[in-house]
Amino acid sequence: MGALAPTSAAAATAAKAETLSPEDAQCLACHGEEGVTKRFGDDAERSLRVDGAVFAGSAHAPIGCVGCHGDVDVQKHPGDDRAANAKFASWREFSRTQARSCRGCHEPVADAWATSAHGRATIEVGPYCSSCHAAHGVSLATSNTRMRDVCLSCHEDALGAHESWLPNTKIHFEAVSCAACHSPGAGRSIELRLFDPVARTVVNTPSSPGALAQVEGDTSPIDANRLARLVKGLEGREGAERPILRGWIQVRSPEESHRLREKGKALRDCAVCHSTKGDPFREVTLSLIGPDGRRVRFEAQPDVLHNARSLDVLSNFYAIGGTRIGLLDTLLALALLAGIGAPVLHLVLRRVLRPAANTSHAVAHTADSSAPPPAAGKEQS
């Protein structure tokens, strides 16, 4: 197998630029060039350039430009759009209005967002769809750490605010999605991702995710043995580091990931994750990125997190109380018993044997004292 390579948006999408439809290519003939701008009201000029390779690699590439811009008449575009410019006071107002078109395909998500702290925020500060998902490079926000980074771009003081009460804050920020705590009523799950321990980035596989995760078409949930074989089989050539699996705690549905609450209502109950019956550990998926940059998820058996067979490949994902491995608990109990039992046995033996030793000594002493004294005038030998 070829060595794993860090996921690169540029590498994954450059090859797709030539797959755009003739209609999209026509749009990009202008919008793919530098210098295409637009102004709304007294707002500053904004670039309308679209990177063809990035768009080709986005989740919206299959629906093309008209999927969101169906109101544009190509025969009359661009034309005189002064009326359109006057309709919106700013670029932000225009962008937020455009986001309403997302509801056409993503109605449940849009409704969830509308009831969230973000959706109820004023037009001046509240984020809209493209604030987090990017306008033309749309991707699944939870597919990597980009969503967390987007949150921190607005909530710059979030890390410091959490450090005041949350132990191991940085570890939590690396392993727990923001929505897992800020959407308190949501169900949670664990997503396992291949991770390069040296480059410290998610990696893509050298062959089809399906061919790696499913043995001869077996679509049953992945167990610990298959998971260990899969990861060990991805050992890179030329001494490259074998990838490890890192866990990511996230909410189970896109709707709940958008129904974020005010920070005062965020979840602070550590037992939700740090317990043997913690909600996130009931549903586990394995996430693999193929050579084309596309992510595919596979269902895994929840006990892969508790199985001793997973120790080697899951050593970098451990939640105290949540990912307990029974074998280790047994070995620890035996070690504790041995550690405590040895000195206790020693003390017991000393107590048992000491009276016997004292009795023997007393008998010997009595025997010596009852012997007749030596005869007078004779030297004692």
C-alpha cells in the first residue's frame, strides 16, 4: 500500500476542476478571474471570484451554479444591476438573504438554525450559512477541525473562558465539537478518524474507503479485530508512521448541530461523557477519506472503544470513565491485590509463626534452667 498523505484541499480538488459542467465553466469564465467585484449601498467592493478547483471539490459541485443561483438569466447577466445593488444596504445583508436559498434543500437544518442563538441574533452580528460553510467551497463542517476554528474566529475568548473551569481544556477542544456541549439536548456520538501523529493532521487513504472497511462486501458494523487489522494494514512505505485513530465527540444529527444555545445553557455535566454508560459511546462510526478527498463513514460496534484489541490503534483517544477496558481493569485489580496481598500475607505469617518461635525459645530456656548445677570443686567446661 502506498503511504498515507495528509488531507489537502488543493490536491483533492485540483483534479476535479476539469469535471465542471459546460454551464459552470461558462460562469467561471468570468467569475474565475481576479478583479470581478460588486458593491452594495455604501459598502466596500467585494470580490466575486470563485476558485474553480475549490468549487469542483465542494459538496455543491453536483448541483452546479444554478443550484443556488437559479434566478440568474445567463442571457442577460450581468447587465445593469444597479437596482439590485440598491435593494441591499450592505454585503452582509445580501449574503444573509442569499442564505435563505439554502432552506430549499436543507429545510430541517434551516429551521433548527432559525431557533438557535445564532439564528435569533441581530442581522449585524449573527452568522449565516456561508459564515461557517463558505459560499462556494461548501463542505461538511464537522469533517475536520474547521468548524471549531470558525467558532474561535468569532468567539476569540472561548479558550480562555473554558480554561477557568474546564480541566484539560486544550484536549477537550481537540476531541469535542462545540455543538456537543452547546446543543445540550442533542444525542452525541463518537467519530473515529485516521490521524498522522507526526504531521498532526487527518489523513486520506491510498485506496477506496469501502475496499478497506468492508471485507468481501461485509457491511456489518466494524468490530475491534477488523479495526485493528485495517489500521495496521495502512503502514506507510519507507518507514512512514502508521496512522492512529483519534476520536471526535459530536452530535448525531445536522439539525442538532445547528440548534446551538446561549453559553449560559451549555452542558457542564462531566458525567455525560465520563461514565461507562455515557451517551456519546453508544454510537461509533469510522470516518475514512479516500484518495479523492471524499469522506465516507462506516458504522462500528460501540465496544471497539472498550476492547483490549483496540489498545494499540486507539491509544490517543481515552475518556476517563468513558472508554474503560475491562481487561485492564482486571489486570489492575490483580496488581492491586498482589501489591496489597504480599505485605498482608507477610504480616499474617509473622503473627502466626512468632508464637511458635517464642514457645520453642521458652521451652529451651526452661530446660536449661532445670539442669542440676555443676559439682563443687569441678571446673565447668
